[in-house]
Amino acid sequence: MAEAPGKIESMRKWVVDHKLRAVGCLWLTGISSSIAYNWSRPNMKTSVKIIHARLHAQALTLAALVGSAMVEYYDAKYGTSGPKVDKYTSQYLAHSHKD
């Protein structure tokens, strides 16, 4: 009987399958949270609040992209499907090309 995948494994698989959606959701959550935090500070001008929110969102986006790259690297190196490049190479080399 196969064991059900754990919560971490299912989250990792979702991130691998939906990288752009994960980065977009993180960005939207980050900018919303940053705007909410900055709006609670009364001594700042509106333009400064927006600039701070944008900077926080950019930092979160970079972190999400780095995380996504790490997940992709881990999946390519240690994933259950094996290296994707090797699959393509072996498939390509299996067919003979005649001139």
C-alpha cells in the first residue's frame, strides 16, 4: 500500500507545477501587507508609503524567484521524475537521423 504524500511534499509539488502563480500570490500578499502596515504609520507622506510598499514587494518577489529556482533545481536533481535533460537527450539519441 502506497504511503500518502506529506503536506510539505504536496506543497513542493504544487510550487513546482505553479511557479508563476506562487510568485504572483506572494507578491500580491507582500504588497498588500506592506501597504496595510505603511498606512498604519501616520507620520509618512502617501508617496513614501507607496514607495516603501513597492520596495518590500520587490524584495519578496526576488526571494520568491530564488526559492522557485531552488525548488526547480532540487526537483531536477533529486525529483522522482529524474533529470529532464537526460530524458530529452536519451530520447533524441534513440532515433537515428539519416541524410
